[in-house]
Amino acid sequence: MRVYTYIVLPIFLVLGSFSIANAAVHTIFTTVEAVSVTSDNSFGGCMAKLSESPSENLPSCGEDWVTFSCTGEFTDMARGYKMLDQAQLAFISQKSVILRVRDDLSHDGYCFSERINVSN
């Protein structure tokens, strides 16, 4: 019991004193109005413009656009481009999308969409 009191308890007290910032995550039901791919790393390399701005519910996000981080910073590059492919599919077919957007990860002020689903 002494080991717990003198060693383990102080470790828990120290670790418990750190606050971990929680990311705000919002699910958006919207349509894609445009897609963008850059030749450099700006905006994470690829983006989608939405008819509903993520900044309406996540004020720290830029207006209208989300990034899929095709540069590979927040996901691997292949997955980023696959998410862009889904946005292009929705744009061309005029289908709705469901995106899960985080405000703690952003490129040049535009928040990262960690998920995209194309729906009817």
C-alpha cells in the first residue's frame, strides 16, 4: 500500500493536472459546389466547397471550404485523394454528402474533413 501512496498516487495527480484540449467535431449534411487541387501544399493540396459552411457550427473554420489533407499531414495522401474523389463524384452527380469536420486540424484556416459519405 505504501508503494501506491508514494509512487503511483503522485503520478496520477501530475497527469491529471494537465488539461487536454478537445476538438470540436461537427457532422454536415450538404452538397459539394466545387473542388480544388493545388500544385503546392497550400490548403492541404485539395479542398471541397460546400453549400453549407462549416463555420456556421465551427467558428474557427474558414468559410465554405474543407480540406481533405491530400498533402498527407492529417491522413495518408492516398486516403486524402480518395476523399477528394468522393467529393468530385458528389459534385458531378449532384448527390448530397455527409462530412465529419474537425476544428483542431486545419490547413491555412480551412478545417479538415476526416470523413465523407456520398448519399442520395
